Amino acid sequence: MSLWWIALLSLVPWVELRGSVPLAIAKGHPPLFSFLVCTFTNLLVIAPAWVALDLCYHRFLSRFRWVRGKVEGVRAKGTPYVQRYELVGLMLFVSLPLPGTGAYAGTLLAWLLGLPKAKAWVAVAAGVVVAGLLVTAASVGAAAGLRLFLRVP
């Protein structure tokens, strides 16, 4: 599988780095290169996601119960982090390698809470980089453990 397809997977909400980095490493791409490509690609979603929220949420997207449910889920899950730790909390929320966190959810949370745009973008970007490092380290460790278990050189 081409690294371009894997990088595009980094743009898919709720998959992002958590799916693209392990897939890239499993397909034999070097871990550092996988981290750099997938992280950079995932960083590209922050500004367009914010603009899309500004333009579309109240006019169109909020009409759908499923979308409102996802938005409220992100608000409930992330607000305690931001209330307690402010922008560092936003970074921590984004960096958690769990479903429902990541660049999209962090941008949504910052937008919902009315955080200053520039500071929020920096916090989300830092969280994406930390998440990329965590997922890459876990993927490399899992691959090494699997090779050891299967006794593959």
C-alpha cells in the first residue's frame, strides 16, 4: 500500500494517526518516515476543520441528531481537561491515543469552548505531535514484540 493512501488515512476523522501510523509501519515503511508523513498530514486538518465549523455547524450540521450527539460527546469528554488545565488540557485531550480524540475532536472542543484560535491551534498541533510519537512508539514496540513472539528475524 502506497504511503500516500496511508497519509490520506490520517485525514479521516476518528482514524487519524491512531490508524495510519500502525498501518504504515505494518506495511514496512520506516517508523520515523511514517511518523513524519502521517503527523504532517494530520496537522493539515486543523485550520479547515475550524473554518468548516464556523461556516457550517450552526447553519447546517446542527440539524442532524447524530452530529449533535458526536459534538456533545466531545464536549463532555474534553471539557474537564480544558477547564482544569486550559490549553495544556486541550493538548492532553488531543494526544490521548483513544477513539474520539485527535485533531478533529480537539479543534471541535476548542471551537465549542470559544478558545482563542491561534493558541488553540498550537495546543491541538502539539497534541497531534505527541499522539504521533506515542502511536509510533507503541507500533514499533508491538511490531518488535510480534517478531519476537513469531521468531521472525
